[in-house]
Amino acid sequence: MTADDPKPSTVAQALAAAVALGVERLDAQSLLLHALGRAPHDRAWLLAHDTDAMPDAAWSALSAQLSRRLAGEPVAYLLGEKEFHGLALHVDPRVLVPRPDTETLVEWALQCLEGHAAPRVLDLGTGSGAIALALQHARRDAQVDAVDASADALAVAQANAQRLGLPVCFTEASWLDGAGSGYTVIASNPPYIAAGDPHLPALRHEPSSALVAGADGLDDIRQIVQNAPDHLAEGGWLLLEHGHDQAASVRQLLTARGFAEVQSRDDLAGIQRCSGGIWRTVK
């Protein structure tokens, strides 16, 4: 876009201009709605109002957002929110954007909590609070704790919890340092990208500390697997999200540590995205 480009006169023309720049249509629709002060998922409104006049102020706001999107900034940061497991979470560059695939981890954790009254749950590396808040929302009787080593991330998570009215207990800590014991489920979406991964440049707008974990991407997972048994209840589950090609390696780590019923779960694309196991002191 340049200053010489004609300003679109209608909502439909503004959407067409955004798409012509190379922004994906769904992203362009969300950003257009946001610029117009509408809910970013109200696409039916766009169809019903496509001939409405496009205000100059809204076009200026949209132009700035489109430039940032074309530079690779996630739409969730531009909108300031991301839906996860039915919850509208506020997000910004202090935290990773929650991915739909992580809902696989939440659903598995909820299955593991079935039949347990007032279970204790721990979310490691909570970021925006997505996993912890989704679990607390689904299981109001649970005591959900969440930790993150980043004070900035915890500020985002705590604000989300307060806004949603969910009583998750947040602590600043590195993984299981200082954690209690007796958890029915410990769940984590830790960093799992290898330091030299070619996909990292595309993620440059998100915090690298929440993405990269050593030469093979498994450094943090190794630490969690090693230490988790001291914090699990008898028969408690450790559930981990990992990379698309790491399932076998994570299962091997879990088995070597002594976990039972070690298995993996597929994400929405049919990729083994999460692995976990149950801890039993009596073998």
C-alpha cells in the first residue's frame, strides 16, 4: 500500500484490497472487523454490510494492521485476543499464541481427571494461561496450579484468569522447582523446537524462550520427565505436547523413567502431538 493508492469506498472494497495485498482472506476479514469495531469473528456482518461506506479512520487503522500482518506478526497479536477451548484469551508478544492443536492436550487431561473428585492439576509453562484456564473452566472443582519462569507471561495469564473469573493459582518458577506433590495430572506445552530449526524465522514475533529447547528441542521435556514423578499422585498422569516428529523420542523418555501406559495422541491434523504416561510406585 502506498499513499497514492485509492482508498476503498465500501467495506467490500476494503476486504478485496486487503486480500489483493496477499493477506489470507480469513485474516483479512478478522482485521477488517476489528478496524470497524466489530467482533473479529462476525463474518456474517461483513456479508450483510458489504456495501456500507468504509470510514477513513477505519481504513487507516486497517492499513497499519495489514502492514504488520504482511511482516509476519500473528493475527492474534494484532487483535489482542485468541480463542482457545471456548475461552477468549487476551494475548500479546509476551506469550505464545495458543494453538488449536494444544486443545488435544486439554481434552486428554480432562479424560484423565474423570472419576476424580476435587483433583489437583499442574500446568507447567503456562504462558497465556490457556491450558490451566481451560481445565479450570471445565472442572470447577479442581485445584489448578500454573507456573511460568516469565513474570511477563504470568502477568498475561493472571489478567486472563481475573477477567474470566477462574481461580487458577499462578507461581513464578522454572518448571517443577518448588512445586508441591499429589497432582492427578501434570500437563505441559513446553518449548520443543530445536535451536537450528528452519521454521524459527517464521516465529520471530513470538518469545523465543517459549519455543527453543536445546539442540534437539527436548531439553525441557527431559527435565520435566525426570522430575515429575516426585510431584504426581499415585496413578497420576504426565501429559506433554511436543513436535510433529518427536512422539517416539518422548515415549522413550517416559518409558525409561518408569512411566506406565505410555502412549501418544493425535492432533486435529492426525499428527502425534502429545505423549504421556501414568506414574505408579507399585509396579
